[in-house]
Amino acid sequence: MKYILPLLLFIALSVFLAIGLKLNPREIPSPLLDKPAPAFKLPILAAPERTLSQTDLQGKVWLLNVWASWCVSCREEHPLLNQLAKMNKVTLVGLNYKDQADAAQAWLAKQGNPYSVSVMDSDGRTGIDYGVYGVPETFVIDKRGVVRYKHTGPIQPGDLEKLFLPLIQQLEAETA
């Protein structure tokens, strides 16, 4: 009996370790999935006197990409966002997170601006409502305004073809 108990503990720990090693650390569960996107009304980066809200995007499939000029990982994914914008398959909305407007505008001027529109979340409250852990993060929102997918971290080259484009095509085919 004194050998069986340690053996059982070892087996149980081994099973938990094996399960943990198979998990993807980029997949952070979101309580927003299959729920309406949180409401926002934020100033537009290029025209701060105007605002954009999630209701302005009703009837469209859209991506909300959380980014900042100070974000190193955002620089990594930005060429893919420019590529996605050139495909003209989805409305790409930028959520400039806890950033300075002049720094954000200069960054877009230098890196290229893939966004149909980018809004400023200077205090980070909208990011909190969306459950943002850090930048970059990207949300796919359907025509009814429901969050259908959350991608944490920078978008990688294979993600466009394997995840985003098929999901966008599926959501575009659905009726609102």
C-alpha cells in the first residue's frame, strides 16, 4: 500500500501535466463569445470631433483590432493587416489602446493604415469592456453585432488563410 499511493499520485500528476502541455497558450477563453459586442462610442483617430459606435457597424461583418504605437507585437502583425485590407473582404476597425493620438497617427503614416476607421480608447475603458489582456488582440464580429471569435496576440501568416478568411466568408454568407 505504501508504494501504490505514491504511484497513483505520480500517474495523476503525469496526466495533468500531459493535458497542460497540449493546451495552446494563445487561446484565452473569452466570456464575450456568442454575445453582443460591448457598446462603445469613441472619437475617430483621424477626426476626433466625430465618433463611431458599434451600432454604426450593424449589418456588416467586421474585425476590431486592438493596437497601439508603443506595441512591439503590433508591428509584427501590421503587414498582415495591410494585406487583409487590400483584399477588401471585411471592414477592419482599429481600437487604438491607451495611446497618444499624434503618436498613433505618425505610426499609421509610417507603417500604412489598414483600417477603414480607427478609434481612440485613450483611457482603456473600452478595452476593459472587451476583456483585452494586452495588445494586439482581434475580435471578429458578425452582422448582428455578436462577437464570434477572439484572437489574442499578433496575427500570424497562417492565421489569415486558416482562421480569419474562412470565418469571414462563413459570416458574410449568414443573414443578419
